[in-house]
Amino acid sequence: MSEATKLELTGLTSYGDDVSRINSSDKVTNLFLDNAGYLRSRGGLSVISTSGVSLPTSNVDGLFYWVSKDLTMIVCGGSLYEMNENNVITLIGTGLETNERASFAVVRTSTGVESLAVANGGDIYIYDPVNATWTNTYTTDNDAPRGVKKIVFLTGFLVAVPSNSNRFFFSQVGDPEDWSALDFASAEANADIIENMSVKGFYLYLFGTNTIEIWYNDGNTPFIRLDGGLVENGTASPFSVSVVEDQLMFLDNKRRICVVEGQSAYKVISSSIDRFLQSLDSVEDAYAYPIQHQGRVFYSLNFPTASRSEWDGSSATGITFIYDMYNQQFFEWAEWSTTNSEFSQFPVNAECYASLQQRQILGKNEEGKLYELAQTVYQDEGNPLRIMWQSGFLDFGALQKKRLRKMRWRMTSGFDPVASTVVFNYRVDGQSEWDSSRETSLTTGGSSLNQFHTQINNLRIARVYQFQIVGSNASPYCLGDVTLELDIMTS
């Protein structure tokens, strides 16, 4: 007698796990899980058509949305630019470093003008939009720190961390252009250097290789270490640190993705992909940023030089994991190469969310291009946005052989008139080769969302099955309600 089984669609839960299970996902690429438990395709990368000054052909090293000015600030090719809501770009100033990740802080000058401080491995610069000045703080004050890799603003102070140092420096209160060589403090709970720095609430988090120290302004010193403010864990990737939905997240020195909890604890959240993270040759160049898309907020962690051979057997490099802050699951977002028929990392080096314009702006990891993460475009810069779901190795809780009579699932094709197809594959009992592909067409509609079921009948007799569904057309794919009818054989 046939039994009905429904597969629970999930994020990444079983990478590299040969132990069979009833419900798991091994690959979930360019998808995320909605509130109904359906996998939906992300929006595409749509190039922003700009006017005014052209950005140089280089990495976009930093993006920052200056909400009070409704401006997107861009660091590219060693210069700072601004882009208004009409996508007009203006050059602000030069002198920054190239190919170094930029850090921004909104400050007020001694005359009370809201200004923007910028640093990316060199001197700190301050842009005063009222007086149209672009000031190198070291030029005006030789006590200003140099070689600065991170800046933040906290309780009236501009705080800076130089490269290869366990010290952080702070300006005079209320004056980010006035510095003293003696105004610094040292993180000394461990002998490691400060790799990154972040502000959460009224606290300053100093990330070292082995520890995280928590400091605050006591109104006198001005900065002192919080009593008990020490996390006995550090980071292997300085730029993996990111505040997302009020959560302070980072890749730790054991190559696990963690969330800081309170003032002395942390939680590991990456158990589903830890095995792959351990296989990487190097993670020092990993970087992270938040993404807001279709009502969800994600922590995006990118490994730009990681070999994908252990992940999907390809010769490409670069992989991007997306952590959904709502359902606490991981997914992969990637760029598809039609030339090599391979995935690579999500091609983004920096981001900002322009809240007044309600758009997620992304900076390309080369070529000086800006993207908008679109809501209704399902191509990446005109190229296919390839989605893939691959189940784990499923034995449905029984060791016996099974006869799989039917596999049925619901898909939606959306309102895009582009003709769409999905390709279904499966393989059995740990075989390396997939069974012959079966292509299913998706109907298209005019103004309403089309929903339909498709099914595959009479699959091979086996103990263990693995399924794969792939789509590459410019349609908003949605996958859900995957059910199977199978017989558990008694002999």
C-alpha cells in the first residue's frame, strides 16, 4: 500500500551528510523561504543607470546611505562620490585608498554641521556638505591617527582603529577634527590586535583574533572596559563582523558563524554549513553585510577566493551564504555563468539600504557598477538568474527498498509572459550520475499569479533518493507542497 510523504522545504541543512533522513535540503541556491514554507527566487541584479560623473572601473569599496541628506555615498577607486535619488553622481573628493573596504561615520564638526567621516586603510577624511569641504584630518592635525581601517561615532567621539594595533583612538568630544596623541585606549585582555570594531547601543565592541572586548563611555575617562565585558572568542575574518537586525554577527576563529549574546557569551548558528567552512583554505578575506529584500533581512557572508570544488564540484571560485534573520536558515545566493555553466559568488562587494527611496543598493565587486536588488526583475544584469533546489539523501525513515510511484509539487510562474521551464533530476543509492532529465513547462499568465501542480511518475526502485529541480528563465519561481507516494517493500 502506498504511503504519502510530504517533504519539508528548508534552507541548507545537510551539506555533505551521507546519512539519509526524511526531510532535508542539500543545495538551495538563489532562493529563500517565505512565511508559507515555499521557496521563492530572489530578485535580480538590475544595473542602475547613472548620469553625471562616471565611476572608475574598480571595486565599489563602500556604500553608505546618508538618510538626513537622502544621498548614497560611494567609495570607488580611491575617491568619494555622492548619488542623489535621480541617480546623478557627483565627485566629492580624492585621496582614499583603493581596493580597501570603506568605513563611514556621521559626525558633527565643531561648528555643528552634520558631516561624514570616511576611512579605508589610510587617513580619515571628513566631508562637510554645507561648506563643501573635504578635509584630511592628518593634514590639519598631525596627531590624527593614520592607516585607519575602521571608524565609528559614539557619544560625541569619533573613534578610530589603525591597522595592526591593539589601540583605538578617539577625537575630542564634539570635534572630529581635533585629536591628541595621548587620547587612546588599549584592548589588553589578550595579546591579539583589534581586527574590527562595532557599535551596538551605547557599547563599543572590539574584535580581536581571540577575544571580543566591550567598552563604554563612563563620562569621565572617557572609555573604559565594561566589567565582565569579555567574550572568549575572536574572529578569523575581520570584515565578517556586521550588525544585522540588532544582532552582532561574525565568523569566529574556529570558522563558525556566531552571534554575540549579551556581554560575555555567543551562539553558533552555522552548524548546517560548518563542515564546508572547515574545508576552506583561507577565510581571512571573507566579508559580510546586511541585505533587505522582499520584507526580509539577511546576513550575507561572502568568501571571494573560496574554491567551489568541495561544494558543487565546479572549478569556479567564490561562494556566498545568506542567513535569513526571520527563519534562521542558510541559503546560497550566486551568479550563474552561461559560458562555463557554473555558479560563483554573489557579485557584490558593498551595500546600503536607501530607506527613503525604498531600494536596496549594491556595489559590484569589480567594474564600478551599482545594482538595485529588484523586486520584479528575475535576471542578473540581463543574464539568467538560475535557481536550484536539491534535497538531501532521503530514505524516508526506512532501510528497505522503496517503489516511488509519484512525486508531485506546486510551482507558480508569476505574471511574466516569458515562457518558463524547470528541469527535474533524481539519483538513487549514492550514485554520482543523475538520471535522465525531465523538463516541465510552466504556463504563463497575464495579470494573475498562475499556480499549478506537476508530477513525475514511477521512479526507480531504490533505498535512497536525491532530487533536484532547476530553473533558469526570467520568472519568479516558487516551489512548495512537495509530496511523494511510495511503497516500502517487505522483501
